[in-house]
Amino acid sequence: MRALKSVLPPSSALAASTPPRQEVRCAVRFPLTLPVLLSTGGGELAAVTKNVSASGVLFELDTPLMVGAAIRFSLRMPGAVLGTPRDVLVHCQGRVVRCCMSQSLYQAGATIDDYQFAEQ
């Protein structure tokens, strides 16, 4: 064990040499609170969006979701956000990439792998 310690730098040197973790985002997030019904392999769950981007969504819900689970959901995007005269219904397919407890609710982050605009 002593030989191993002599090879490794002190823990403070490891911390100093590790670059700070930086998030890389593919798309701008919009802080939108929209009601949504998530369809999973196990049924349907009510949720609320916390933020939405072109590539993903953060949901808040009462039940945890399994990371990797496929989900389907539809969002009625406000026309004011999209710059359109009317709201737009978007059908989405994605998968859960993370889920954790935040205060009294679960927060689940999901990618949007495919989407289609519904005709209105």
C-alpha cells in the first residue's frame, strides 16, 4: 500500500488537475410548464414539463421512470413560444436518460428521438 501511495500524487493535486465538469447542450432550453401524459411500456403517467428543447425534456412527476425506458408523449407548444399564430401539437418519442428525486417529486430527463407535428 505504501508503494502505491508513493506513485500517486496527493489527492489535492488530483482535484486541481481535474478540469471542472462542463455541460454541453445541443439546443436552447425553454422554461415551459406544460401538462403531459407519458406513455411507457407499463402504462400512462401524468407529468408536467419543467423545460423543453428541440432535443429533450425535463419532466416532473410522482412516479420514478426507469433510465433507458422508451416513452411517448404529446406537447401542445404555445404559439407565442414558437412564433406561430396558433399553438402546435407535437407528438414525441424518446427515452429516459436520468431520473432523480427533487424535494417531493421525481425529475426525469428524456431525449426526444423523433417528433411529428400534428395537423390542425
